[in-house]
Amino acid sequence: MSLKRAKITGLGRYLPEYILTNKEMETMVDTNDEWIQSRTGISERRILKDPDKATAFMASEAAKEALADANVKASEIDVIVLATVTPDYMFPATAALVQKRIGAENAWGFDLSAACSGFLFALSTGSMMIESGRAKKVLVIGADKMSSIVDFTDRTTCILFGDAAGAVVLEEAEKGGIIDFVHHADGDEECSLYQHAGGSLNPATLESVKSRQHYLKQDGRVVFKKATQGMADVSLEIMERNQLTGDDVAWLVPHQANKRIIDATARRMGLSTDKVMINIEKFGNTTAATIPLCLYDWKNKLNEGDKIILAAFGGGITWGATYLEWSK
């Protein structure tokens, strides 16, 4: 019996209206546009300013567009897998809030936390549900309101992140679809990328709030080194597993953390820059949303049978790659 495969049949996104430029960043912290662009490739990022809206709102808006693109009713969705590190609440799950908002009354769902690798991990999870026959239509969402956990007095991190959501609908593929994935994790006991307080180890206290322990922290040099190696290694790993060369690959869809990391990954894969999806200059690092945002931006350039590699690296430490053949 041949294995069922899942394919992406719909794409959607949500971008907040407010644009935070590097020039405005110069008025907030000791930095400048040239420094940010030369080291990260970022010119601007989107920020969700409305205090009454958060990840569930963005995810729901992206989901509605993906459903419309796939010509699928919300009531047809079996499962919602939502990747985020900025849930509206510790519980209930943000996926459950989305399920209610979009009217997916027949779906169950859950949140998945793998930081910047979250969308790839969620995509693989949804794909396996379809492969098993347990689900026919799965909604996979990557959404993060990073501005809620970014310290805008810390110039090493606040320049990097933005808010956004991206969503895809998965259905069974007659041909092509998601063919393979490779995922890794290596527990970050040294906490090179983490949020110190708010979990069960360090619950919220007056002192934890005063000392700004609820904001994202990272050791930039350590993360940059691990990400550069991890994304390139796993991209090569999945190419070798599937006997692919750089000539075979139509597109690399990399997590948008840093343009230098993206460039290094493409070089290791033997890809020219015209085969790499890059929109980091417009949106910054939107964590779990970066890969679906790229797919959305390039959707009119994707052709039947295109061999595509998705690659990401995130806190955890987590990293992974997915190989799919485009089919709609």
C-alpha cells in the first residue's frame, strides 16, 4: 500500500499595519540603520500595536485567507496545529481560540512550541496526520507577537523581531507534496536563547518583572554560530537523503533570522541567490511565521513539480528541514 502524502493547497497571512523602521529604532536604542542592515538584512518590521489583539487574532486572520485560497470551509478542518512561543495564554491553547474564531466546529487542535523551527515541526505533524489517514484536512499556522516579549531597551534583540502570522491548509496529494523531513533538537541547558521567567521553574514575581526577566534574551554570537551551521547542515542532510543537487532544487525557503545565515546556507547547498526566498528586509524575524510568509510572497512563482527545501533553526535548540514537491 502506497503512503499517502500531504500537500499545501492554501496559503494565508496576516501582517499588522504598523511599520517599525530602522530609522525609528535609532530613536529608541543606540543603533543605526546601516549597522542593522549590514549585520541582519532588516530594514523594517511589523508591530501589532492594538493591546486588545494578540497571536490568536493574527493566526485567525491568516487562517481565514488560507481556507479561502484552498476553497475549504472551516467546518471541513479536522485538526489545527499552531506553532507559537507567544500564546495568548499559557492555557487555553491558542489553537482552541482560533478554532472558535474561524468556526472550525469539527476540529480539535493544539499549540506547538519550537521557537523559530515551530512552523516546520507543525507542518510535519500535520503531514503525518494526513499520511496516517486520521485527518483529511489540516490547518497549520505559524504566528507570533514577538513585540510582547521583546525588550525594546535591549538593542541586541529588539532590532531583530516583528509580529505576523502565516497559515497553510494541508490536504492529501495525488502527486508531489511533502516528501521528507529531518528535525533535530539539542537541549539548550546554557540558555543561549530563552525567556527566563514565566514558566514553572521561575514563576512570575514582582522581582522577576522589575528585573525584566520576562523578555527574550539571547547570546547572539553563540546563536549565530549554531544557526549558521545547523541550517546548512540539515539542508544538506535532506538533500543527500533524497539524492538532490543544487541544480535539482527550485527554491530554498529559509527561516528569516539573519541574511548572513541565509546566504551561508544557500552557498553550502550550491544555490544561486535567485533560488532563495528572502523577505527579511520587510518583516524581520517573525519566529514561527517566517516560512509561510515567504511561501505566500512567492506563491505566484511556484510551479507544478518544483522541488523546494524549507529550513529553520530556533531556540530549544531546534532545527530542521523539509523537502516537498509543489503541487496544487
